[in-house]
Amino acid sequence: MIDAAALLARLVRAESPSGAEGPARAVLAEALRAIGLEPVEDEAGNLEALKPGTGPEVLLTGHLDVVPAGDAGAWPVPPFSGEVRDGFLWGRGAVDMKGALAAMVAATARLLEAGFPGPVRLLFVAAEEVGGAGSRHAAGRLAPAAIVLGEPSGLRLMRGHRGRIEPHLVFTGTQGHAALTGLENPLFDLGRALADLAGVELGADPETGPNTCQPTQVRVSPNAINVVPGEVELTLDCRYGPGVGRAGVLSAVRRAAGAARVYVPERAVRTGRTTVTYPFDFPPYALPADHPLLSAALAALGQEAAGLWPFTTDAPYLARSGAPVLGYGPGDPALAHTTEERLSLAELEAAVGGYAHLVEALYREASRWKPG
């Protein structure tokens, strides 16, 4: 039997920033071996283990990495202590999302003890917080009937989220001494574009809600108080649903950008022994509300309807496997990435049972149309 709270405390103490997930991976590998599974690390730093069985496979997945803790003095407890206070376990990653990982291992142990006949795969991925490099790498080899993604949801089933794209607008001018006249100052072009962007209408998606586009950062080059810059770069954070799509967002941004050059940067993320390259474009995902596996999952948990996350997840990359992705995890999403991050131990224990029920329900329903 796995003590989910004890495992979570160990995971919180195992600091695992993006690209350096080794300590958390080692803790989970030990826990998986303790329940009789043999974990394997792939070239991207993902940890995977299979409980064998017959019939359709259910995949339980979540990410190993956490965002930085920031100023440790701003936390009520040391951020990597895994301290328990008043029924809550505190620390970076407790909510996002090591609580789900601990509960998934404990749920798999429970299924093993109960003699559950189906295959259950656990996939704990690297580099989610920097764009989902681990899931992007793994998706091509996955072939489950259903995927349960453990991002925090307060134990409510989720069926998707908005997408995010990061357009950059580059305004060029004439670099020169600020005392001179007649220079083409790109900051004025930036100002006009910002005014136009404030009125950009992206509408609302019926699945994921309002589409938004916010300016978040300005880079000036050269950055000196007595120089007219030769280049100014504006960063936007745009959130969108399937209805408007990336093409609709970029079209609206280009109309407001005037003569600026608009591009979406790419990043090359080193994870494990490989590098994954992708643009700053993180797609939306929305599982149909009437999907039979979602209906079976809702019935198993006694819930009426699934929600939508406000943030992006690995769901779009995992869905490239062809399987539906259902979200379910312990913890209040509003506490993720904050200095107040903490998880109720009662909710953690409820998640163990929830994951076990989900696996059983998804297996039963998938067996009707995909015997494996």
C-alpha cells in the first residue's frame, strides 16, 4: 500500500525545475518499483511504467517539473519542506501537480491489489511548464483508449481549455540622439498599435469562453534614456478557443500592428537527452461534451458536467495519440504558482479513489467499442 501523503511530501522535497526533474523522477521510480512496476526513463526525461492487462489501456499522466519558488521568505513555510499544517501539505508543486502524481501511483497500487484486469500506463513527463516538451516527445508512441491528465481541478472533471499564442510585433525606426528632431521614433508606432490593440475584437468561443489578447512586455533597443531606439519589440499574450483559432488571432493582430513585423518565436527546449523545438503556440483543446467516455467518467464520479481550465495544458499534444483527454486532479488551481501553494490531505486521499474509479469506468466503457 502506498501512503499518498508521504509520497507527496517526498516529491515536494525533491526539487524539480524544468529541465532538472531528476530528483522527482527518482522518487517516483522508487515508488513504482515498490508496487511491482518497472519504470523506464525515455530520452526526453519522461518516466513511464505499465501495469499489464488485457483490453483497452487507460493512461494516467502528469508533469514532473515545477515553476520556481521565488523568494523563500515570502512563503509561510519553506517552499520545499513538504510541511503539513492544519490538514494541508505545503510547498511548491503540491498543487501543480505532484499531488496528482502521488495519487496516481497510490490509485494504481489500489487497482493492483483489487485485481483490476486492464492495462494502466503511468506517464510522468518533463518540461511541461516550458511548453510541453515531454508530452510532445511521447505522444507519437502512445496508443491508449483514454487519457486522464492530472492538472489541478478541485477534483472536478475537465474537458479542455483555451489555447495560447505569443505574437511579437517589431517596430523599426531611426536610431539617434534624443536631442535631435526628424528621427523616426518607433515608440510612436508602438503607441498607435497599442491603441488599436485595445480595441481588437476577438469575440468569445462557445466552448472556451472569451478570447483575449494582452500586451505583456516591451523591449527597446538600444535601451538608453537619451537615445531614440532603432527597434522596439512588443510581446502579446493571446488566449483563444477553437472557434477563432491561431489564424484568426494573428489576422487581428496584424491589422492592428500597422507596419510592424509580426512573428511567433520558436524555442528549443533541452529535456533529458534530446531537444524539442516548437513555436510559442499552445493550442486549445475541447473534448465534446457528449463524448461517451466523458459521460462514463462523470457518472463514475457523480458529477453532472465537465468544466474547462483557464490555463493551457499538455492535453493537445497527448490527444495526438488519438485518445480523448479527460482532466481531473486534486488542488485549487488558484493556488498554483503562488507562495500559498498547499493541498488538502483529505482531497489528496479522495483523488486516489477518484483515479481508481475513473480507470475502472473508462476501461468498462472503452471495452464496449475498443476491446484492445
